[in-house]
Amino acid sequence: MKSAAIRTAVALVIALVVLASPLAAFADDGAALFKTKCGACHGPDGAGQTTMGKANKLRDLGSPDVQKLADDELAAIITSGKNKMPPYGKSLKPEQVKDLVAFVRTLKK
């Protein structure tokens, strides 16, 4: 009886690890993309406290006014650009845009 319970517990742990792996990769992909594509202006924490961010008066991506935007709105800004932000629709795949939106959600204050 104990060995069956142990096997079940081990199977459950393995299943959780397998299921969580894509989620971790998803978050890692968004963070890596953010660092390379967005970090120079928005900064590593999304606060916009960089030379470029201050010069362009960027909003803090973790602020309530940015976080209240729908995912589709954030994706449209990333894809098409806004104000002085260049469009990334031609250089990023739709999945990468989704990864960036998911990462921006982690910056919530």
C-alpha cells in the first residue's frame, strides 16, 4: 500500500514539473525579450528610469495606468508602436508579443 502511494506521489511530482516547465520557459522568454528589446528605454524593472526613458517621459510599466490596459491594448502598442516607441510587429512573432505582455504583467506594483 505504501509503495503505491509513493508511486502516485512521484508521478504527481513528475507531472507537475513537466507541466510547469513550459510556464517557466514562458516567463523566462518574456523576461529575456524585455531585457533585449525594451530594457534600454524602460529599464530592467520597467520603471523607465533610464536616460532614454526619462527623455521620452515613459510611464512606469508597473503603474496602475499601464496595468489597467487590456492585454490586446498592450500587444497593439508593442506591435504597432506608440509615440516615440518603434513598432516591433515585424521583428517579433505573435507568441513573443504575448510573452512580453505576460512579462509586463509581472511588473505590477
